[in-house]
Amino acid sequence: MVGEQQVMPIRTIWSQPTFYQVASITLSLAIPMLTGLAWRGWARHVPKDLPRWRSITGAISILSTFLSWLSFLGPFLLDMMGIDVRRFAEGCLSAAFLFTFLGISLAFALRGSSRALVLLAGLSMILVMYMNISF
């Protein structure tokens, strides 16, 4: 017994709820950056290379993905400012789902890196919603 070390369980600081919070915050900050980069890429290259209807559909996809982020985080931010959001929080969540679905489905009208960035932002939005709603 002398000289033996006791094995104690190590508690990690990265428990599951902490991991979800850090991942959720990181993804929440990445979504507007990804949509901004997609918009910049679309504005530089896509309108010249695509037919007008595909260019407009791509712009709607980028804006829809950004609006999904705004409609999801809007109630949280307004609640932090002290504004009562209980009346329209469910509507904002429904709008976020609708805008995310619309953004992902219309992203296929884009070409190149703009398409990949919008799809990545949309999938990140799905992950953010999943992590914040289910836990």
C-alpha cells in the first residue's frame, strides 16, 4: 500500500453540455461569416457566369440562409436586452426552419465556392438548431 498511488477519476472540463455550448457559439459565429464570403464570391463571379434566374435564385439562397440565422438568434438577443419575446419566439423558430430549408435547397443554383459556403452555412444552422433545441 505504501508507494501505491490511488487512481482517481479525472473530471474533464469538456463535459457534454460544455462541448455543446462551445460548438454552438462557434457555429453561430461562423454562419454570418460563411454567408458573407458566399455573397462576396457570388457578387464577383456568379452573376456574369450564370443565367439571370440562377443568379437571382442564388442570391435568394444566400439571403435566406442569413435570415435563418437572424430569426433563430433574434429572440435570444432581444431577451437578453429585456424585451419580452414569448409571444413570437415560436414563430421565429418556425421561420428559422423555413429559411434554412429554403437556403439549402436553393443553394444548388449557385456555382463554385459560393455553393459550398451556403451549404456549409445551412448545415451549420441545422446543427446550431439541433444543439440548442434538444439540450
